[in-house]
Amino acid sequence: MMKLTLPDGSVREYEGEKSVKELISDISTGLERASVGAVVDGKILGKHDTVTEGGNFRVVKFEDDEGKQIFWHSSAHLLAAAVQRLYPDAKFAIGPAIENGFYYDIDLDEQLNPEDLEAIQDEMQKIVKENPVFQKEVLSREEAAKLFKDDPYKSELIQELPEGEEISIYRLGEYVDLCRGPHLEEVKSIKAVKLTSVAGAYWRGDENNKMLQRIYGISFEKKKDLDEYLERLEEAKRRDHRKIGKELDLYSFREEGPGFPFFHPKGMIIRNELERYWRDLQLERGYGEIKTPIILNEDLWHRSGHWDHYRDNMYFTKIDGEDYAIKPMNCPGSILVYEADMHSYRDFPIKLMEFGQVHRHELSGALHGLFRVRTFTQDDAHVFMLPSQIQEEVGKLIELADELYKTFGFDYSVELSTRPEDSMGSDEQWNTAIEALRKALEDKKMAYEINEGDGAFYGPKIDFHLKDAIGRTWQCGTIQLDFQMPERFELTYVDEDGEKKQPVMSHRALMGSMERFMGILVEHYAGKFPLWLAPVQVAVLPISEKSQDYSEEVYRALEAAGIRVELDRRNEKIGKKIRDARINRINYMVIVGEKEQADKTLSVRARDGEETAGVKMEDLIASLQKEIKEHVIG
């Protein structure tokens, strides 16, 4: 008897094995029509897959993450089937579902262009109208090797499969692919497809291998959803932080330093305001600020474990004939600060914060504006605590994260990431750490998902994913719990019985990288920063030379009040001055004419177009200062 537990806790019993389609139909025929598969004890299955053992059973639709994986994986096969029809000599590498759509890596002598993508897309739609079904077959290793003997990529994958592992293929019309699945039953539900780009990709990501062509695409059940997605893409292009950063003169990227951003004066204003706000918030909560060296002896990185787990991402140098490393992380430096003093149990928790610059080697092809760089500053903090304080202190970190993200208007989701394969430490330590993070989240009534195997090599972590103004998510902050480094560095404190004990350490970076967080903010606000962050908060715009003297007076008064203000002294018409101020996304324009000069008042126009006449100088200053102090979002 097979027992399946549904999400509502109800249990259904079945004799013998059943297909996923049969099981969903037994729950509801309407649900079966709307579904694309199911998740059984964490394994994603298509509707034609068979369930042989009991467990937790959850039906998934396209809107579920697992449903999208099935849908987009099937779309990748549809893409390959279309390419095979148009380019019979093409050879196929891999074609997975990804976060936003799918891709297929293809070995093809002809270089594809946008017009070719249109033709492939048309062919995909023809196949959808034909509506072939996905058919799964299980083969022996010998049968699979014979079937793909002329395909070097599939042959290599077959050779690497462990002995005893099931080898399956999926047929879609005349197209055959080595694949574990899962897939849709048929392709007719793929009603809207867009091939978005083609790029080069080395086979298996190894630059020593052949360069393949990677075709990216996206697909949906409804054309309306595709249209909305493409509009979001266009909006994302308009918000691109590289484009806006250039327009507003915030930062630049130069060939002389690939992956090393150059911050301009206006960009430094934003960066410094972020740092000032975040520093003050932490100091209020008992953190002490430290600064540790960028270069430290190589032996330190052996002790910390980074040498074994992270050296491929590190830069090295020699000093006085000795080997040194440029730090990729701040934690060993913070540990050395802890080691500088003896500690009693009465000292805890010990909270050390650092705006620490790190360097990490990134491949040139992965560099992307402020989002992927080779040097960045982490808003790092390391909290050393007693084992009995773990839950309380992690709870405080969660509260701090919530306050930070709400300041900028972000909604967010939370993941608890567990032990990765490449890790150090005992099962007992990891289980204790994971359970402590879980309890802290539950104490704060924080909804979270489990992200299996994605923890740091030294401990599990809580990851925060921010949702921006156009619905994109960004993995940003992290709280990591670490029993390993205190053990490796033999950190101690004296407990109430005079015995030496080992503290627990948490790693915490909630902005993550100052550079990346700033890039996210540029795109989130589309360059229209809240007043407290804006590089230029007010533009004073004289209508003519007759009001120039009063404009100078207004400018000096605002500047004296601590407002970041510019005076447009150009001999231009007021309409152009206003347009230019709007293009530069300046929060407020103070328009000064003869009437304002005579009345000793101001005409104030907000960035959104709202205009107020007859404003007194002291009232404007008070209003601006209040908006800045309260960190009003807008």
C-alpha cells in the first residue's frame, strides 16, 4: 500500500504504482488540467512519471518554481527540436531550465544572428501546432552509447554516468535527447515563446574546450504573460545601473581596471550616505567598528580554511620573500582582533563591524557593472557569542535586517541554506547550527524556504532576497553561523567557573557588497533617489538675470542648512533648465523669478511635477531637513 501525504495533511492510499497524472486526477480533474507535474518527497516529476513509493505529494502548476522548471526544460527540448529541423548537422550539448527561462548549448558551424533566432522561433511554433508528445525510454549503457555515437557531447556525459544509474532518453517527434526529465506531457501548452539572445559558451565552462552557441529563451502558457515579461525586460534596460550611472556621473568602468569600478564625486555622496546611515544604526546597537589589513600572511588563510576551499578566487603576492594573500573575506582579520585580548563570559556578545574591502578573482566574462566586480566593500560584522546566546543574537540580526530593508522600501523573502558538499566540521556542529538558525527564524515568525546544500563551507546561513520595484529578486544579505573558525583558531573565553571555553561566531553582511547594493538601489529607484541619498537634492533655477541675486541668496541659505544644492547660472530659458533638472532626477527645483524676488518667497517644483508657490525659505529648509532625517522613501 502506497501512502501519499498532501500539503493539507490528508493522506491518500493507493494499491501499486501510479502515474503522477493518475494521482492528480484522483485529487481533482480540474487540478489535473491546470497542473504540469508534482513534487514527491522533494523530487520533481512530470505527469507521465511513475510514483512507486509513498511520501509527501504536492501538485505544481506553471506559477510554482518547480512547475516553471518542468515547463522551461520542456521548452529547451522544443528549441533543440526546431534547431535540428533547420540545421540537421547541429550537435547538442546541454539544455537546462534556468532562473528566467532556458537555454541550449549547440555546436553549429554557422554563426547564428537575430534573424536566425526568429526563424528558429517560428519553427518552434510550428512544432507546437503539431503537438508531439514527450516519450521517455530507459536504455542500457550500451544502447545509449550506440544511439549517441556520433554526438561527442552526449557520449561524454554517458561515459561519466555512475554505474547502475538509470539512463533515459526523451523523444519529441524526431528529436531525441539524453535526459533525466521531467517534462510536460506534450508541447501544446507552450503557447508563447521568445528566443532572447545567443552567446558563446565553452563546453562545460572550460576555456580549453570548444566554444558553443548558447541560445537563450523564455516561454509561457499565455501570450499576455510573455508580453508582460518582455515589458519588464525593457523596463530593466531603462533602469540599467551602468546606463544611469553614466547619465548621472556616479561611477565608471575602465579598461585599465576591469572589474575595479571608479566612483565619481556624486557616486561617493550616495556611497558615503549609505555608509553613514548604516554605521550609525550599528553603533546604536552596541557594535564596535574595526579596520583590518587588506594583505595578510598566507599562513592565516590556511588556518581559516580559505586556502583549501577558496584559493582559486584569491590573489597572492610576496613581501620580504614571504607569501601573502589579498583578503577575499574579512573574517580572519576580525578573528585576529578578537585574539588581541583575553575575554570573560561577561564581555559577550562582542560585536565587531567593518566596512572591509576585499578582492576576489572573477572571470572577465562574469564581470557585470557593480553587480560582479573584483574588488568590493562588505558591510561585514562578526558577532562572537556564548552558545547560550545564539538564538537571541541571531534574532537581533534578523530584526536589524528587517529595519535596513524597510528603510529602502524593499520587500524580501528568506532562505535557510544548509550544509554544502565542500564543507568542514562535524555533523553535530552543523546540525546544532542549522537548528539554531531555524529556531531564530521561527521565533521571529519569519516565513522561510530551505535551500539545501547552499551554506558557506564553514556554516549554515540565512539569506535575504530583496524584491525591487519591478519585481526582480536580488540575493543580498546573509547571516552565517560558524563553529568552525573559532575551533580552527582556538578562540577562547573564561566562563563563570574559570574554565576556558570556545565562543560561537556569526558572520553578517546585510547590504552584502556596498557596490552591489548601490547598483541595486540605482535600478530600484531608476536613479530617482530618496532625498537623503540624492547627490543633488535641490536645483535653484533663476528665470532671468533679474532674479540672479536672489537666486544666489537662496543657494547660499540652502547650502548653509546642509542641503546639497546646485545653482543653474546658465543663460538658458527656464524650460530647458527644468528639463535638464528632471533628466538629472533632482528631487526639488526652486524656481526664482521677479515675483519671488519681490515677495521673498519661492516656487518649489517636486520631481513628480507637483508645484507649490509662495513658499518661505525657512519652511522649505525645515521641510527638506525633516524629509532627510526621516529617510522618507518618496
